Amino acid sequence: MLRVKKGPQQNPKIFYGWFVISGLFVVAFVGPMGRYILTALSPFIMKDPGWSRQTIGLAFTIHFWAYALFAIVTGRLIDGIGGRIIIFIGGLLMLVGLTLLSAVQQIWQFYLVFGILLAAAVSMAHFVPITVLVRKWFIKKAGLGTGLVTIGMVSGFAILPPIISRLSAHVGWRTVCLICAVGFGTIVMLAAGLIIRKTPESMGLRPDGDESSSNERAKSTLSETSDLPKDPLSSTTGRALHDRNLWYFFTAYSVTAIPMQGLLGHVIIWGVDLGFSTANSGMIMTALTLPSIPVRLLAGWMGDRFGKRKVLILFNLYAVVIWLSGWFLIKDTSSFLVFVILMGFAYSAPFSLYTPLLGDIFGRMIVGSLMGVLTLGHGIIGGIGPYVWGWIADKTGSYLWNCPISAACYVIVVISIFFLKTSSYEKQA
């Protein structure tokens, strides 16, 4: 019998997992800006202190490499001490990191603060902890739950960069960093402390709010330590590492980051090169991310309804088409804006499904550790994207040649997901 612990849940008719979703939504809204604040600030940093696209791109790459290493530790700690503490520490590091970023004068300081310290902060307050916590609280509605919290992420992308760009044009990017340090760090710590909880079991509950554990045992669909069938595809991290499915997953999750992080790191500079003003350049990020808000929710629902693997293939094929179209059609600010909006429907939708599908295949109890492994590839391999994008733009004078390279990356992603074998449980979810 589970011992019911007292917690902040006041209305037993509302599963507390939905309150956790609301807290994770808030974290997702501001947490990624520990990284993507640099996207909004890049046009200003290119003037003061005057660093190049390649220098800024390398800062992103160092950040992703460090983030990948930190994420392994973060994933393990989430499975151990829980995501609530991890997210709180991430908020504290964000406060310190953005404060120090406002004062950097030398390139090595820039690389140390943004590349290392803020990478640690983001690893604890971004994709890994928020999606893993959703998967620990939900099984049947994991896709929907992940879609909801990642809407918080893209909402932050849509709303915050224009504000950051506009403020930077008036008061300077260093002052804006200080404002964001206090605001973002405090919000993350409050959400972690007041709303988020470790697991449903820590509150005497069960995933999805299921009140009858005896019914589950009668159906013999779940083991005592995992939400997978009694003979799961892989039930421990060690076994999972020897499963080819994990490495198909690893390939897809790593390669998709090359174009995605390259785009997110340079999309504002690309727009400024084509004619957008620096003060209004943050609106480019809004155009990219706003369409992805309903699509993330739709992708999560579709994954729960029709199968996560099929929906992942669909959205990644769409991305191939958009990248190839952009290569031929981007000529000016208008065509660029159309491309950015269409890409908004493609680039982020799969991230409503990766973590839920991973949990379906390998089990809820080790999904944090495995997300750490996948994020290693996402950061180390995908982290080259921002540097390569900056290098190509500096050498050719245009970002266009990144389009066919990005399309090729998404073809690799589609092939990897196609060979992924899901369990029978995933088909039932």
C-alpha cells in the first residue's frame, strides 16, 4: 500500500499532475532564454564589443557541448533526487549567469559565462527536466502533457525576444541582461519551490491520477518498477544502451539539432542581413515560434491518438520540404518571413513526442537517464550547427547554403525514426 503524503493538492478531483504541468509551463516559458537570449542580443553584440557571426556561433557551440555533458548528470539526478530540486538550482544558476554575462568584456569571458555557466543553468531548467517530469507524472496523456509544457517554451520564444530586442535598442543589451537575470531566475525558482513536485508516488498518487492500482495489476500490463509491459524492450539503463532502438533514437535526436540550433542561433542575424532593423529584429523569432504553439499541442495529441513514431516521420518530412523550398525562394525580407512562418510549423513539433516515445519504449523509471544520453548527442553533434551556420555565412556572405544541408539532416532523421521499433505498449498508449 502507498502511504498518502500531505501535499499542496487541495481538490482531489483534479489530478495534481496538471498543476505540475502549469509549473513546468512557467519554467519552460523563461528557462530556455538562458540560451536564446543570445539570439536576440547578437545584432547588438556584433556592434558592442564588435564580435563576428563566427565568434557568436562558436559561443553557441561551446554552450551546446557543455550542455550535453551537464544533461547526462541532470538526467541521472532527476531519476534520483527529483526534478524539483534540479530546476530550482537551474534558476539560481541562471540568475548568476545572466548577471555575469552583462559584464563580459573579453571573448574568453564570453565563452566561459555563456558557454559553460549558462549551459549548466539551461540543462537544469529547459527541455530535459521539464519533459522528463511530464513523463514521470503521465503515461496515457504523456504526449498531450509534453505538448502543453513545450507550448510554454515556444510562447517564451515568441514573446520575449521582441521585448529584449526593443529594450536593448533603448537601454543597452547589458542592462537588459541584468533585468532578465533577476526576472527569469526568480520565476524559475518560485515555480520549482511552490508548484513542481518530484513524482506522483511522492504524493501518494499514481501516474495519470489512476486511483486503482489493483486494476492495473489485474490487467498485467505494468510491472512494479516500470510503466512498460512485464517483458519490456529494455528495463534498465544498461540494457537500453545495448538496444539498437536507443541508437536510432540517438541519431535522430542528435542530427535534428544541427539545423534547429543553427536556425535558432542565427535566424535574427539572418533577418537583419536581409533588411530587418535591429530594434524590430526580435519579431523574427516571434514569426518562427508563434505557429509552433498550436502545432506542438496538435502533435502531442496526434501522437497519443495515431502513434508517436508515425507523427514524428510526418513532421520531419514536412521540414525537408520547407528547407528545400527556402533554398530556392528566399530573396528578400518578405520571402524570408514566409519561410520562417512555414518553418515554425515544422521545427519544434517533434519535440512534443521524443520524450513520451522514449518513455513508451524504455520505461518511465529510466527516461531521465536516457534523455541525458540523447542530449549528449543533441549537444555534441547538434552543437556544431550554430558554428557551421556562422562560418558559412561569413565565408559566402549568405545563410542560404545552410538550407540544403539542413534538408539533408532531416532526411537522416526520417530514416532513423523509420527503423525505430516501438513496443506494443506504445501502440496502446
